[in-house]
Amino acid sequence: MNNTMPAIKATKKHFAAKPSFLRAVFAIVWKDIQAEYRSLELISAMLVFSLLVIIIFNFALDVEFKVRQTVAAGVLWTTFAFAGTLGLNRSMAVEKDRGCLDGLLLAPVDRSAIYFGKAISNLIFMLVVEAVVLPVYSVLYGRNLIQPGLLMVILLGSIGYVGVGTLLATMSVQTRTRDILLSILLFPVVLPVLLPAIIASNGFLAGVELAEILFPIGLLVAYDVIFIAVAFMVFDNVVEE
Amino acid sequence: MITVKKLVKRFGLKIVLRGVDFEVQPGEFVALLGPNGAGKTTFLRILASLSRPSLGEVNIAGYKLPAQAEQVRARLGVVSHLPLLYGDLTAEENLRFYARLYNVPNSEARITEVLEMVGLDTRRQDLVRTYSRGMQQRLTIGRAVLHDPDVMLFDEPYTGLDQDASSMLDDVLKTVASQGRTVVMTSHDLARAEDLATRFDILSRGVITASATRRQLKKSNLLTFYKQALAAS
């Protein structure tokens, strides 16, 4: 340990104008990726949990192969939702435990930049986990899940889930019961995203016409926009005492 | 530099601050002393724009809180007993992240300058989670001065530090104060506050009950002054 205290150089003013919104968002996303690359705590926990859920469902639904194919979309989204909760909790706990959330809130940036930065990081981690989980699902459930239409639904569903999840995780992390509170708050609120996501996913897996599943896809897009807009408007109030 | 008028803070039915009036001139070092639960941390969190006042006015560097919070935050450096640092990033990466958030010009040179200032330039590539508590607290101060703020707020900065680390922190605090910054520090440690501050305010039960400058107060009398102020409240 370096115990010496060198002489201080004469100071000059380093004060500058506040950073742009995008620069602040990028800084937060890059910081989260760097920290996760080092620890792999969040992604590994989500991944292990997802794979365990797949295996448990695989045994629990040890029914006819055809029946198993029909429930594939529901199982897929259940897995994403549970694993996502784990990731959201961990992502905000890292900020809270060492006071880093205060560090972010003390910065001279629009607080919605903090929300978008955290939400984008969470989305990236969720998409990484989904990219690993999908091929495993394809094998176990006998369906090719790597289809452009289904991938689009997964992206839209993940955006909505993470959009509202990041806001609720920020709220719950400030309470003593944060580990259980997020699940209790999140699942009822995120249902309008999960239901059209499951319906649209089922449609793509069943090979129905695109026109027949445009409605749930439209609902997904609408909920994504609504959730993100609401989070953008209320985030400041959520983080300030 | 800091003007607070009739500040009230409520959490539900509980009133934590009951009409605080407080003024700090540029370059002053004010030690805010008081027992546990007096409202010191709440008061500092309001000054830091982390908490909204229920009633009253707060002005820092000519900007109003909470309306002009972003302008205030650009001029504030805050140190608490929590590190506000990411354990899985190195010291350098932590400072680079905050330099981006504060839009610090010539950030690489400034990061080096700050790491030298807090005596951590040789450990700049090490992960913060491998640092001792004292080293983390020095880096926390480095993070707080990175954007060269006019006003520094210290909330119990000595919490959890051993004797060596506390002495080292004394040096860093003296340096920070000697650079012409306005400093407000909460502390339970009267001896350290006596050594560093130019003014002593006593906060008790949500109001400032007494205030004295170093000149008004003979050095040996801070403890007596503190006890008298608490007894009168």
C-alpha cells in the first residue's frame, strides 16, 4: 500500500458543461459492461438459472412430444421472466450496496439518462442470456426457435420487460425486502407485455400467417412505448427522497 | 456560497429538520456536529440534491434547489462513509467513468493528477475491491474532487477508518480545504473537526442550536461548547 502523500499540484478549474444525454447513457452502459466482463456475476447467475428452469420444465412436462411443442412459447417466456428478475435485482443491488446509486444521482446529468443507461445494460445482458438459451430450447422442445419473426418478438418483449423492470428494480432496491419485492411488483405490471409476447411467439412457432399475429405484435410495441415513456417521466421521483 | 432558510424535511409524519437556517461563506470549512438522529445526514443529502426539502429555501453557488439541481451538482463534490465506487472496476476506470459523467476536460491528465493527489497512482490498475477501507476512502475523495468542485460535502468521512487511514485522510481533507473550496463536514469526532474546521455548528433535534467560529471559540472549549449547545436544546 502506498502510504505517502505527495505534494498537491496547483489546481486549475476542470469544471465543464454537463455531458450530453447520449454520452451519459453510453458511460453508464460501458461501465456496466466492463464490470460484468470482470465479474460475470449477473450473466452467469441468469444463465445457470435459465438452464435449470429449462431442465425442470423438461421433466415436469414429460408428456407427448407434440404437446411439449405447444407449450414451448409459454415455457420460454416464463424462463426469461424469472431469469430477468434475477438480473434486474443484481444489476440494481450493485449500484445500491456501495452507494454507487448516489454516485450516479450526484452527477450533473438528466436522471432519465441514468434510467436509459441501466435499462440498456440490462437489455444487453438479457439478450446475451437469451442467445445462449434459445439453441438449448430448440433441441429440447424440438422446434427451431432461431427464426427472424420469433427473434423480433423476443427483442420487443425483452425491451418492454426491461423497460418496466429497471424502473421497479430501482424502487425495490431501496427497500429492505428488495429480493422479494421486485417479483411481487414486476409480474402483475409486466403481464401486458408477457401475454402478447407468448401469443405472438406461439403464432410464429405454429407457422400462422403474419397478418394473424400482427395484433399481439402491435400490442407489444404499444406497451414498450408506454412503459418506457412512463419510466422516463417518473424515474426522477422514484430515485429522489 | 450556501444559503439555507427555514428548511423543513418530513418523512411521513416524522419531522427530521424543523426550520434550519444555515449560511456558509466561500472558502469556509464548517463542521456540522450533533448526536445520532439529529438530522445531519438528511441535511447534507438535501444540500447534495439527493433529497427534496419539504419546505424552505436552499441556494448553492447562486442556484436554487431543487429547481436547478443539475447546475448545483456540477459544482458539488460529495464524500460519504460509503465509497460510491465500483469494486469490479480499477481506480482508473472508476475515475474515467465519473469523468465522463462530469464531462471533465483533459480527463486522462486530470485522473493522473487526482490519483497522485490521493497517493494511489501506483495502484491505479488494481480493482477497487482489493483496496483497504482507507484506500477506498482516499479514492472516494479523489472521485469527489475530480471535476474540481467549488463546494465539498463530507458526511462522516472517518467512519470505519483505522488510525493510520484517518491521519492520511486528515492530510487529504486539509489539502482539499486549502484549495479555496467551501467545505461542510458532519462528524462525531470533535477532535478532528476542531483540527480542520473554521466554524462549528451544532445540529440538535432538527435545528441548529449554536454556531461559533474558530476565533470565537478557544480551541480547548469545543467539547464544552458542544455539551452546552446540546443541553440548551
